[in-house]
Amino acid sequence: MRLGYLIREGFRSITTHGFMSFATVTIIVACLIIMGSVSLLSLNIDALIKDLEDQNEVVVFVDETVADEAAARDLQPYIESVANVSSAQFVSRDEAMDSFMSKYDASLMEGIDSDVFRHRYIVHLSDIAYMSQTKLELEAIPGVAKVNAHLDYAQSFVTIRNVVTVVSLVLIVMLVFVSFFIMSNTIKLATFGRREEIAIMKMVGATNGFIRLPFVVEGLVLGMMGGGLAFLAEWGLYNVVTGRVVGTITGTFINVIPFRNVALEVFAVYMAVGVLVGAFGGVNAIKNYLKV
Amino acid sequence: MVLMQNVRKVYESSNTVALDNVSLTIEDGEFVFLVGPSGSGKTTLMKLITGEVRPTSGKVIVNDFDMSTIKRRKLPKMRRTLGVVFQDYRLIENMNVYDNVAFAMRVVGAPNREIKERVPYILELVGLGGREKRMPGELSGGEQQRVGIARALVNSPRMIVADEPTGNLDPVRSLELMLLLEKINEMGTTVVVVTHEKELVNAFSKRVITIDCGEKTGDSNEGGYYGI
Ligand SMILES: Nc1ncnc2c1ncn2[C@@H]1O[C@H](COP(=O)(O)OP(=O)(O)O)[C@@H](O)[C@H]1O
Ligand SMILES: [Mg+2]
């Protein structure tokens, strides 16, 4: 009976204040989608940077004056001693030509000597944020002719990621607060409509937990509805937007995280935010009535 | 049971001394009228008993609970030993008579079976048998207050406190209602009734405690307003 009573009371209140309940769910959905979208954007940029870090090798070309392969190999410790270099792999001019030929049409290379290729090192960095600095240091090593690095986008992606992270954190805090405020005020309507019942409950000795519960249930139901709807909306939105992005810039390095890889996390976070906002909104809405 | 010793209550907000140096004892099973002019502190004294306000100084003990130091989370347990009746009935408008009374049992977690047995019995006792399905708006003032009394009584409290329960009723209904409270008292429940209706008090020969300007000015077992 008690559980039935509580759940019935929670739902009764939601339908009594239908419009406000609808508005609350809508605002929670909107807040969650904004929060989720910036977070997913941030995640994607992170993944992109990771990709760049993995695949974006810095190629250090050895000067032609160091024609001898053994002499070129002697540069290895100097390159590895540069800060931020995580690994350096020597590639001889012959190996470079072989790999070139395997990648492209081998007939192009007919009659061409491997001398046109330079000895080189494939260098990986620990942190691409310091790529320009590292590039300068590598170029300063005697015997190094030139360093190829995709500086521009590495740098700008790091900047974008930092900005997006800060913006999303600020947004998340603000929007959680907004959701909580709206939720609390909607449930306050319900407590106001039932203030006499609440006063009587207090007088006959109902516990605060018991009096609070229908309002917490109301908050939970609204919060979970918001979380569930936001998840569905985010799913659709994400697929549409990423479909566009991939569609327009195919063939580039952009690799979008598929929604199914993050669906569980998004769902869990949305539900958790909905549940917390709902529960605390309910508790907050009724607290003034429980003082007597 | 109520025990008050040198109780003083000051409302900070209006800087009013509502009660000053009040001491009194109400034993289990007593019927007591609490009388005095408007603004003399009667409601404040009732609120000290229900725990709605706390004494500024002095001791208040109600049904074995020390109301001057009681923890807020202990209040529900204490209030289950009390039945409170209000001047304006305070019924829930959108619930019928039966549900208004059953509500008081539901919210303290009484089992359904017990509610189904107890509510009709109490409604019969207060003279409302057959009115279960009526809404409060369809009842006379006297009937509404009977619902209020049924609700106060349904959880078998040790004491009923009623602050001007007949304040909105005509003299005949008032007398009938007081007779009902007397009947409840005779069944073993302590009853404390606040009123300022002289004729009503004088129609019974009960203990009368008089307060004036926040002080106890009379306590007579002879009955009669102001000890007359
Ligand atoms: N909540 C309150 N805040 C401030 N002053 C109050 C409050 N309640 C009562 N008072 C004052 O305390 C005095 C006693 O009031 P009350 O106990 O209601 O008297 P009675 O019930 O005998 O009419 C009055 O002067 C009243 O104005
Ligand atoms: Mg009063």
C-alpha cells in the first residue's frame, strides 16, 4: 500500500501540473543535449588529437652530406636526447624507396637510384602541444637537413580542445544549476497546492521522509523522463551532425567516434543527472514545509 | 499528560511576551478548559504542547517527551500520541469524509486492514455513520468539525488538544460538540479545550485554567469561567 501510495502521489502531481511538468522535462532535455553535445565534441577532438599523435610522425631528414648510412645512424642518440621525443626509428634511403614503391606504382621508380631519397628518422612525440618547440630543437642537431611536421593543425586542435573543455565545464555547471532550479520550482507548485495536506501530515506525526517521498518521486520521474528523451534526441542529433561532417570532408583525417561506442556512457550520465536533479529538486522544494 | 514549569515564551519577531512564568500540570484522563481573552496566549500554550513552538525558557513535558529539548526527528513519534483539532477544521477539500479520516492513518503507515476496520468505527462514534462518501463542502460546520475530531481520534492518541473547536459554530452545535469531547474523555482520552465562550464552559463542571496577558490567573476544579 505504502509504495503504491507514493508512486500514485508522485504521478498525480505531475499530471495536475501538466504544463509545468512538460516545461521542466523540456528544459532538462535541452540542458542535457547542450551538455552532451559539448562533451561529445570535446571527446571527438580528443580522439582526433590522439589520432594525430599516433599517426602524425615527425619525419627528420638527414642532410645529404651525411651520405654514409653508418654516419646517419649515429644521429640516433642525439635525436632521442631531445626532450618530448618518445621514439626515433631510423629508415635508410633504400628502405624509404622500398616503402615508396610499395605505396605507389613501382614502375615510376624504374631506373631511379635510391640516392634521390634521404636517410631519415621517423620520430614520435610525447605531447604534440610542444611540437613547434621540438621541431626547432631537432633542426638544431648538426646533420639534420629538415623536419617535416604537421604543425598547423596539431597546434590548433590542442587550442580548440582546451577552449571546448573549459566552455563545456562552465556550461555543464550552469545548466545543472538551471535544471535544478526549474525542477525545484515546479515541484514547489505541487507542494504549495498540497500545503494543507502537508500541515496535517506533520500534525498527525508523519515522518519527514514520508512527507518528502512523493515529491522526490515526482522529481525522479521528471528527471528520468528528461534523461531518457535527451538520450534519444542526442542519438538522432549526433548521427545527423556527424553524418554531415563525414559526408562533406571525406578523405580527410577526420574520424568520428560512432555513437554506439559512447551510447552507454551518454545514457548513464543523462540518467544520473536526471535522477540527481530530480531527487535534490524534490528535497529542496519541500524543505520549507518540514521545519514546523 | 502535560507538565509546565516556569514557562516563558517570547516571540522575537513581534517582541511579544506571549507567556510568562506559567506552571501547570494536566494528568492523564483529565478534561480541562483553557480560557482567557483574545491575545492572552492560549494558542501559544497549545503550540507548546504540539511542538510547533519551543519555550524561550522553562520546561514543557508532554506525554513523556521533553518538548524544550526534543530533537526534530523525534517530533513525529511524539505527535502520534496527540490528536489535534482546529477551529477551521482543516479538512482536505478534495477528499471525502472517509478519506479525510483514513488519511491520518495512511500517512503514519497503518496497514490497510486496520484502516478499514477503524475508520467506520470512529465515524460511527462521532455521529457521522453513513456520511462516508460526502465531501467536506457538503457538510454543515458541526459535521465538518466532527470529521476533524474523528481524524484526531483515529490513531488512538493519549490526548486530544482542541484550539477553539467551536469558534465557528452556533451555540447548539457547540454544546453538542463539547458533549462529544466529554464522551471521548470518558472513554479514557485526556482532553484539553481552548475556548472563550463563557456559557459553554459554565454548562460543564470541569477543571478550568485561566490565563490573562500570558500569565496563569486561575486554576479551578469547581468549574466555571474565571472561577465564577
Ligand atoms: N507567530 C507569532 N509571531 C509573533 N507574535 C505572535 C505570534 N503568535 C502569537 N503572537 C502574539 O503573542 C500573543 C499571544 O497570542 P496567542 O497565543 O495567539 O493568543 P490567543 O490564542 O489567546 O488569542 C499575541 O500578542 C500575539 O500577537
Ligand atoms: Mg488563539
